[in-house]
Amino acid sequence: MAAPRAGVASNPGRTPAAHLPAMDAARARFRRCPNLAGMVETRPGVQREVVSFVRRSARMNPSQEKAWNEHADWVVRVPARHTSTSVAPDTRIDWPAVFGRQAPLVVEIGGGTGDVIASVAAAHPERNHLAFEVFEPAVASTLSKCARAGVDNVRVVVANAVDALGTLIDDHALAELWTFFPDPWPKKRHHKRRLVSRPFADLVAAKLAGDGVWRLATDSDDYALAMRAVLDDHPLLVNRYDGWAPRWEDRPRSRYEAKGIAAGRRIHDLCYGIREGGRR
């Protein structure tokens, strides 16, 4: 009988021992979060629906672990529907209670390591800022940057944008939505994975307040034109600039954006609101 290959478990039904410390750490982070009271941890399911993201390793470095442990109360845990980043459809969150006040609500989708939300939240303490992000180490980095910026008006939900926005946010409740540099999925066969689509635009149009704005940015020429095609044609949305928007002055240049500029890519900004008289 041949010996098992190096690095391959002899029993495929069991988790390799080398992976157990990381799994134990992830479970410990889950249990330490104060928002888990009354909830039961569930095993993440297999992601089967088409989504706009790819999950990466959840392993954190020591500084990320420290930030997660010290600011776990800024992470709002929600029950999952079936996968680890989904949201159970009957979930309801009292956001004024979570933030401890009533204030305009701003949501960022896929904010990465928090370059934008930490900076803008510091500049606008009068607003409540909420990030939806699926990558836990990025969430930990966001917590660290918010702490260094001295802000306490940021909360994070580890969940995919479509589930979180559709389930956790009331209609007409958003002052602003930010979708900065979503994955462009450049291959044609992957375009179905792009976040900005007509169904997602319908969802955003339902969630924006009457004077709310949807800010977008991408460094993909093809995706930028596709965004314009979808959003300019939407019956409830109107382009605030009748074309490309100027760069939003409040948005700091993230490392991702800087890499795009260094590579010679053009940054395209867009800004949409609710069309006057569009809602009946």
C-alpha cells in the first residue's frame, strides 16, 4: 500500500492537523464577539450562488488579531442563511441602537482594509458609517485604522453585499452608498459575477433616501462603461453629473487606487441619486 503523499491527509474526511490552530482561532474570535449573545455557531456551508467576490484565507497576523480582540464590539454579527457570508432573511438590526444614536447612515461595500471609511468617518463624525466586507483580516485592519483615527462611528458586518444590503437596511434609509473598486471580473464569461448589475441597481434604488447618493469608482474602462450602461438606463436613478463625476474630494487614495494609477489605469468616478418624481 502506497504511503500518503506529503502534505495530503491520509483520511480525506478529516481536517489536516496543521489547519486546526487557525480554525480554533477563528472559532475563538467568533465566540469572543459580544454580538453573539443568544446565537449558535454554525458550520459554514458551500458557496453555491453566483457572487461578486472570492473569499481568501481568514488567517490574521498578530496586529490584526490584536485589533479584532480589542474592538470586537465594532463587528456586528448576524445569523447566516446557509453560507458563512450570507444573512438569514428574517434578520433585523436596530442601527440607531447599534451606534447609540440616530444619524444619517452611510454604507460602504467591500471596503477592504478600511482606508476610505476610517478617513471619511473621522471627517464626518455626524454620520454613522457601516462597512460590508467578507474578508476577516481586512475587517481587522479596518478596526485598527478606525481606532488609530479615533473614530467610534464605524461598524462592520462580515457578509456579502447583496444579502446584507437587502436584509439589514430598510428601504429609503441610506444617506450614501459607496462601491469603490469592485472586482471588475474582466473575462466575459465572468461578467455575470459583477456586482453592479440591473438587479443590484434595483436594490440600491430601493434603499437610498430621496436625497441619497450612490458613489462608485473603478479603474476598469470596460466595467466603467458597463456601469454607465446599466445605471443611466435605470428608471429610478439619475446621474448627478450627466457623465463621469469628478473625483470625490473626501475619498482618500487607497493603496489599491494608487497601484492602478501607477499601472497607467484611468480612475472613473460616478455618482447617482434618485430621479425626481421617480418614486410613486
